[in-house]
Amino acid sequence: MSNELYERAVVVAERAYAPYSNYLVGAAVRARDGRVFEGVNVENAAYPLGVCAERTTFSRAISEGYRPGDFVVAAITASPCGGCRQWLAEMGVERVLFRNGGRIVEMTPDELLPEQFDAGELGA
Ligand SMILES: [Zn+2]
């Protein structure tokens, strides 16, 4: 089941908008109700404005009414960057599957980002 999700990430990666780096990344996230969201990296000529595949994927899901804790597994065709590790933790996904160094790795958000920033620190 997770391999199927990873394959979806590979397929969707072809739709990435990455004219500057030519580094195409795809992500697919499965929600608890079985729905799958897909996303790609979207670059911009003003480089820092580019958005990672993980963030476009979760942004789509949140826009559809899903919330942190609604997600089971995320599959990504590249190792998530530091910022996306924080996103994966906040979204409460249980497992993260990604390609790194030619192999597929599976980790939890806690393993990907120990001692992560937590909303509890905001004092809200
Ligand atoms: Zn990222």
C-alpha cells in the first residue's frame, strides 16, 4: 500500500514546475479516510519563493477541509528538507516514505526532526 503511494508520487513528479533546477519532486499523502492528495514542487524566478512538493500537497488537503492528524502516510520522491520536516510533524502524519541515496527510507516525523518546534511553545 505504501509502495503504491510512492509510485503515485513518482508519477505526479512529472508535473513539477522546476524550470530553474530541473529537480522534479512529487509527494503523495494518504488521509485516514483513504483519500490521497498529490503535489509537486513549484519554483519561481525569485528562487526563495519556490514551494516544496510536501507543502503543496498538504496545502491542497487543508484547503479541502482536512486537518493535522487526518494523515497516515506521506510518500516523497526526495528526502524532505528541514522546513518540510517541520510541516510533516505539524500535520501529524504517522510515517514518511522517501527516496534517499537511491534507496527508499521509512521514518516517523519524530525521527526526521527530533525536538521539533511545537505549537505548545506559542503559549496559546
Ligand atoms: Zn521542503
